[in-house]
Amino acid sequence: MDSWLALFPPCLSILLAITTRQVYVAIFAGIMAGSILRSQDLFTGITGSFNAIADTFHSSSSVRSLIFIFMIGAIINVMKQSGGVEALIYHLSQKRKMVKSKASAQLITFSFGFLMCLEGTGSMMLVGLVGRPLFNQFNISREKLAFVANCTGAPLAWLVPFSGAGIFLTSLITDQVENGTLSEQPMHYVFAALPYQIYTIAILTLVPLLALKKHDFSSPDSSETTLPNAGHVSDHQPQSSVLAILLPIVILLAGISTIAYASGDGNILAGDISSAIYWSGFVSLIGSGLYFCINQIKVEQYVEWCVQGMKDMLPAVIILTLAFSLSRITGDLGTGKYLASFVSKELPIWLVPASVFVICVLISFSTGSSGATVSIMTPVIIPLAVGVGVPVPLVIAAIISGAVFGDQSSPISDSVIVASSAADCPPEKHFATQLPYTLAVALLSLAFYFVLGFIA
């Protein structure tokens, strides 16, 4: 659909999400509007909107993502119920005396996101799990914790070349190498683009800066809030071991590396990272189960921990299912391609990086997906950059930066939902409180891309 109507479904979802604060209704309204536009018939479009949700489960990658979300919930609850979190926090705050202030509490929490850097959702959930008692102890708002969690999700994932997102980007660049558009090895462009990822680098840097300045924030319509039922850091040494929280993560990361190494015939970069992440979730749960059984935890108890953790993730899974459906419909309508067409027309060379960034911001904010934005824009922009003589790593970085801003900031983004869930913060409050900061970083990034485009 080569008209402005392609923008209507995501715009409707964003408008309803902001005005009604009912995320389920907002996203489904966008699905229904898009289905009606796609079918050009009211009745067929309404029935097709329900089929669009069911079609999500026809995609093995979508189903794997949803299952992995459940597994992450199980792993997180296992670490919580086992007492490993309390042991770790006691070790850091009481034994090692590393957590002494609001700043140190935020910095320690932020650093734990890097343990799950290969998977954005896991990173956000781990930050929420570790951060709740620490933020509660120092009276730091849940909105701030959601912001910290969100800043360790998509931004970190796209900065790590060996993460799932990094391998996804490499595969897109590989297509351009194979068709002759690019001449260097794909990883050359991935690494060369890292210094130009202005937004992802800046938003990550902002977290420790705000922590050191002892800055906190809460929603505009409420006073500063702290985490309910999160508990305070105990002065008594827990009976559990730090290994209870570290082991599931170590097994998960080791499983990803091993499976990727095996599937790539000795080359992790050539392995199936997506499948490695998926299967490693099962490996982590089984391996952790064996450890706890050896340490006198009954199988029934461990299974109950896993099931409860999965139940806790059900709201996020429902929203992710709706988001996948909306993303598929906007793809069928050509929403991204319609926006991208503005870039590919007559444009001064020095404006190309900044324009790419802006158009990716619009796409990702409308769809709530950095992956969809990168997948749409990469095949379009790389040939454009080669044709007009703009450095390819620069435009790749502009694509990622714009895509990450929307993924992190859109009210219909899965990152907003997962980060707010991890921090036990209402999604609308997380969206409202973080947007001024992400928007400021986005404007700073835009200025950089103007300058870089001019001097490139």
C-alpha cells in the first residue's frame, strides 16, 4: 500500500496507548485497522485480525521467542526463590561493602545487565530482579529501575557483535556481500559501525552518569514511588549460596557458546545463534534443576518455581504476541517501505546519515521493533550508501541507533513492556518518565549524524 494509510495502524495504536493506557486494546485496535486496510473489506478485515494473531504461531521464530520469554521467567523465579538473589546482594552490600549509596546501588544493578548481554529480554529481567531490593533499600523509584533495565536491553544487545541481534545484523550484511554490493567480510562492517552507534553508546553512558549525580525521577502525576514487596537487604547471612543465582546464568551463556560453536563447525560466528539461545534456555533449566535437587530441593518444588515464573511472564507474552501480529500486518501494508521511500529520493549526500536515523526513528517508534526496522532498512540503505558514496558503517550505525530509540521508547514496544514488568512499574509511567531522556539522547545523536555526514 503506497499511501499514507500504511501509517494509520501503528499511529492508531500509539495514540490509543498514550490516551487510554490500555496496551492490549491499543495494539489490537492497530491489528484490526491494519487487517481492514489489507483486505479492503470491513467484515473480512475484522475476522482477519483474529486470524493474524493465530498466524503468529505459524512462525517458528516467533513461537521460539515466546517460549524463551517463558523460560526466562522460570529462570528468574528460580534464582529468586532459591535465595540466590539475597545471597548475592548480601555478599555485595554486607560482606564486600560494595553497595553503600544510591549511586552504588544503581551501578551494581546496571552492571548485572551485562551478564545477559546476548539476550535483551534476559538482561532487563535480571536487572529488575537484582535491582528491586537494592532500589527499595535506598528509596529509589521503580520508574528509575525500569529505565536502567531498558537501557541494558536493546542498546546493549545491538552493541555486542556476538549477541542474537549482532548475528542478525551480520546475516543481513552477508546478503549484501553475496549479491556484490559490498566487498569486505560482513564482520568488518559490523565492527566498523560500532563507534558510530551514537545513540546506543550515549544511552548506556547516561545510566552511570545519572547514578553518580544521584538523580532519580518518577511519573509526572505521582510522587516518588518505591518498589512494593521488594524487601530490604538483610543484615543476616542467607543460607543459600551465590552460586544459586550465578549458575543458571553461567549454564545459559555456556550453552549458547557451545551450541553456536558446534552448529558453526568450530566457528561461533557461523553458528545458529537464535537456536543456540532457544535451546540453552532448556539446558539452563535442566542443569539448574539437577543442582538444586542435589542440594535437597525437591523436584516438585523446583517445577513449581518454574511454573510460577512462567505465569508471571504471561502478560508480557500476550503483549508480545499482539506486537508480533501488528508488526506482520504493518509489514504487509508496506509501512516501513513507505517511510523509507522518502530517504531514497533526491537528497544531499551530507544529509543521508541524519535522514536514515530519522526515518528509522519513525519506523521503530511506529512498529515498536528494532529488529523489524533493521531488517527493512538495511537492504534499502546499504545500496543507497554505496551508490552515493556515504561510508557504509556510518549508515549501518544510523539504522541501528534510530531503531534502538524506537524499540526503547515506543509505548507499543516489547522492551517498554518487559522493562516495566521487570521493575514492577506500570508501562505508561515507564514510558512517560523515560521519554524525555531518550528523546534528548536521540536529538544529540541526530546532531552528531549531521556533523558526521558533513565531514564523511
